[in-house]
Amino acid sequence: MPKTNVMTIRVPEDLKERIENTAMLQGVSINQFALYAFTKELSELENSRYFRRFLQGRRKEEILENFDAVMKKVQARTVEEWDSL
């Protein structure tokens, strides 16, 4: 098991209540919910930073052309009736 550390954070009372309620609704501890929320948000921030750097200096038209080229390589498939909503 990886080494764990204790981190104390101060949050407004209303946010604390929202965290407690959400954790309870999810059936997890506040700690588990906090770990999930921190991990999810950090991943989104890291992904956003990656794509900003990856797309920096590229024109919108170039991005769309490349996307269209990739999509042309994907074979057409029939869509099942239950999946066509």
C-alpha cells in the first residue's frame, strides 16, 4: 500500500455540508469522496494543460482537417435500432 499523508484543509461550512451529503448519497466516506474529487479535478486540469500545449499554434481548420482525415478511415457501421435514439 502506498504511503499516505494527512492533509488538513479549511472549507466554508456550506461546502462541508455539501461534501458530507454527497459522500453519504454515494455511500462512501468523506475521505473517499475527497480523494475521488481531488483526483478527478487534477486529471481534468492536467488533460486540459496537455491539450492546450498540443494544440498551441495550430489553426482550427488544420485541426478539423486532421479530424476529418481520421474519421474517413473509420469504417461505416450500421447502428442498432436500440442505439439510434
